[in-house]
Amino acid sequence: MEVFFKVILEVLGVTFPVFAVIAIGFIIKKKNMLKEEHVPVLNSLTYNFGLPALVFSGIVKNSFSQIFDADIIKVIFPAYFIYIFFIIASFYFLKIDNRVKSAAIVSSFRNNMAFIGLPILLYAYGSLAAARASIVIALLLPINIMLTALFFQLQARATKTFRIKNLLKEIFLDPVIISVIAGLIISYFSVTVPAPAGRLLEILSNIAVPLALLSIGASFKFAYIKNNIKYITIICIAKLVLFPLLTLVFSIFVFKVAALNRDIICVLFATPVAVATYIQSRKYSTDSDFVSAVIIISTIASALTLSGWLFVLKLL
């Protein structure tokens, strides 16, 4: 029993501060301490400066052999594509508007790995776990962007807004992907980062997590939830319970990966819907209000489910 309560306190010590800061973000927006027009700026600062610095710093602090682990790659791709196939098959036969259908499918597989997954792993397991997680994010991010564009294109039929050139630009100029590649190159060749640059990265890294969490809370809009609660509930169960469960089964019984890698994969795939999904849904003229509602409910629910997954992982 003592061990049980010790694990609970350890898990709450990780998840409570993270979701408390998200709540603070919502409160300061509600109290008009942060204006509506400032929220996109906050998101942009976080994604273009804070998170790349955090990812880059985490990678260059560790040797390439410590960071790059093929066992993680063996698990993520089979689990990822099997899950997506299951989601497509589940929603394909539902008689709902195509715009809602595309939004539901994309919301089911887009995870907020960068804004929530990285902070959780950093606080629960340290910088090595966050560095390995950064590679997972870099590998899946291009696929996520392409599949999102594809589903929104096919289902919402927003053909006039779709350009291959813009899609490739969005992928190859993504700051997180660039920071991962740059970090891996420096780590592989054991290049020493100059002290002034290191201090700059440290400052930017320190603001990354609070900015990311505040921006999530500030982005919350509770309209449109009631009318879509049935589908939102289905998506949340699939995303927050079934998706990480599938990766856990693959990690333990199929590929038998190390405990740290198992935990990294499970936590990343247990995260709620990515805020970037809302931005892309607006770009491709699909049901952005539905996406916004799923982001809110899945983020709130993940406070409980992520704590539960961390508890299970600590006991395994």
C-alpha cells in the first residue's frame, strides 16, 4: 500500500503542474489578461522558438548512440498505421457530414506530442527521454501533416486550397523538424555548442514549456461541444485509451523493447489532440469548430488518463 501511494504522489507530481499551467492559461484568457488576438502570437512564439530550442538542447546534451534507438521506430510505425486503419474503417460507414467526418478522423490520430508529451516525459523521466521523444515527433510530424492534408482534401473537398508545393514547404520548413535534424548532426559528430549559444538555448528552452502549456489553455473555446458530444467521446476513448494501449501491447509482447522506450512511446501516444490540427482545419475549410471542441475535451480528459498511464507504467 505504501508503494501504491508513493507512485500516486510521484505521478501527480508530474501531471498536476502541467495541467495546472494549462488551467492558468485558460483563466488569464477568460479574465482578458490575454487578448484573443494575442493567442496565435503565443502559439507562434512557442512553436517557432521555444520548442525548437528545447528539442535541440535535449538532443545535443546526449550522445547520438544514447538518443537514437531503433527499437522505438520498430514500435511506432506498425502501431500508428494499424490504429489509423482502424479509425478510417470505424468512421467510414457513419452517416455524418463529410466535413465532420474528416475532422473526426484527423482528430483521432493527431497527438499533442510536442506541447504536452515532451513536458510530461521531461519531468517524469528526464532529458534523455525528451530527446528520444523528439526523434519520434520528427519522424511522425511529416506523416501527420501529409495525412491531415489528404483527409481534409478528400473529405472536405477543399481542392482550391491544396497545393503540393505548400505542403512540402510546411514539412521541410517546420522548426521542430529542423531542430531535430540539426541536433542529431551535432550530436553525431560530437560538436561542442559555443557557450553563448548554449546559454541562449537554455533561456529559450526554459520558456518553452510554460509558453506551450499557457497557449493550450488560452486556446480553449467551449462552444460547439454539446452538439457533438457523442463523437467527441468516441474520439477521446480511442485516442487516450486505445491508441496508447495498442502501443503498449506492441512494446511489451511483440517487440519487447526496454522499459524507458516503452514508456516514451506510450506517453506520446496518450496525449490529446494537437492544437495544430485546428490551424490546418481552418486552412482546408473543414469543420474547425468540431476540431476545437475535441481539442478541449481530450486535453481536459488527458489530465486523468495520462496520470493513469503514468501510474500503470511506473508499476510495470
